[in-house]
Amino acid sequence: MFQSIGTTEWLIIAGIILFLFGGKKIPELFKGLSEAVKEFKKASRDPEKEQA
């Protein structure tokens, strides 16, 4: 999927994200994203516990 995206494109995407969110919000954004991924993995491992 991301095989056609080169270094230049990644730098442009990173620059846009930095422009939109600012330097102080980036760590908070990644922290929230990592917590969401952890919660998703936890929920996908134990689907029976979520239903109980």
C-alpha cells in the first residue's frame, strides 16, 4: 500500500502534520494514538470478556 510513497512524500506529510497540530501537540497526539492502538489490541485478543 505505501510502497509507492517515497521519502519526499513522507517529509511533506510530516510537515503538514506539524503545521496543522503544532510542535507541542504532536507528542499528545502520538500518546493518544498509541493508547488507542493498545486498547484495540486488548479488545481484539479477548472478545469474550468484552461481551460478558
